[in-house]
Amino acid sequence: MGSATPTRPQLGLMRVFDCILFNQEHNMLECRLHEIGDVIDKIIIVESTTTFMGQPKPHGLNIDRFYQWRDKIHYETFEPNPNQLGWAAEHAQRNHLFVALQQFAPEQQDIVTVADCDEIWDPTDIDTLKQGWHGYLMRRLVMSAYWRLTDEHTMVAGPWGQRSGGAQHMRSNRERLPNIRSGWHVSWMGGPEWAANKMRSFSHQELMVDDPEGFMAENYRVGRSIRGETLWEVDIDDYYPKYIREGLAPESWYRKR
């Protein structure tokens, strides 16, 4: 009788599953895949058919745009409960990430991320993530590659077999996990009109204003966050995501005061 075929863990192999929420952020997804596309085995993309506030919205992915990564992309639409709005809707969509992931039969040692599309991790982090789940403290770009704020707690990642709950549970515990100071939160890119539409749809409705178009146009003009923080100007350095560093991003990502 021949010996049994060795399993992936016995061979010392693991896979990397990048699990993200998506909201028609095609440029951001391209930025993400340029950075981590070579090291992941599969990117699990879950997009809702409505905004977190229950408004119907465009959804879908043009796979031809991401042709070079086509074999690594798994895209699913999520049909939300119409009675869940705001944070409840966001949490339900995020919990669907692990539901979608299960069809790929993740094994104990496989690395799994729980992230938003604009939370871009460094592919050199994998050796650290093998050791256990970590919460990320990321450099935060706001509205422009030249504008920054303080580092921010964002995504989480770690071995599938060491998770202690669903995707939202893991993310909610990000500040209690060991920190990894790495990566970029590339937030609010896309220009004033795009940002105004985001304000109408995201969970932080306590920040909503009467005239989001005018509000965001002024914020972009003076370099100010939606919370009124003055953004400081920085130079693009060698640590930036290559999509930004190599000038591949849309022109609106490079605005200055």
C-alpha cells in the first residue's frame, strides 16, 4: 500500500486570502492588486447591492480591467436585510466575507485578512501574520497622496485557525490585538463629487451635512478632513504603494493646495 498524499500543512504550504468590502472602488482595487497581487492566492470581494443607508447603488466588477489577476479574483454581490441600516448593514456585509471564503476550504495555517478596499497592507508582513492575528496601524492618506493624518487602526489579519469569531468580531477587536505598524489607508480619494456621494452612503451619518457637495469641495480646496482636521503635506517616498509611486493613479489622487 502506498503512502497517503501529504496535506498542504504537512508540506509547509499555506495560502493567503485577502477579504475585502468593495463599493465600486475600481481605481483603489487596482492600487491594491498592484501592491499585493503577487503574494495572494485569492482576493474575496463582497459588494452590497445597496449603500449602508439602504439606497440602491451600482454594483459589479469589470473583470477585463483586472485581467492579469482574473484567476485570483472571487467577486460576490451581497443582498442586505432592508431592515438593517448603517452600522448593522456594514457589519452584516463584512460577516459575509467569511461565508464567501468557506467555499475555498481555508485550512488552519492559511492567512486571512479582513479589510476595506482602501486599507492596503504590505506584502512583506506575511511572516509576522503567520505568528497570529494582528491589528494594523496604517499610515493614513486623506484625499490626496500628498496629504496625511496620524496613523489609524484599520484592518486585521492572521491565521484562519486562530480566529476567535466572525469577520466583524475580528475587526472590532483590532485595538486589542498585537499591533503591526505597516501599510497605507488610502482614504477619500476620487475628488469632491465622489466624496460627497460617499458621505451620503457611509455609516458615519453623524458627520452628514446639508450640502455635501459644497462641503467636500471646500475640504478638497483647503486640505481638510471631514472632521475638520488640517491635513499636512508630505512628499511621496519609496514606501508608498507602487500604483501611486509610479504615477499610475488618477490625476485627482495627486492634488495639492
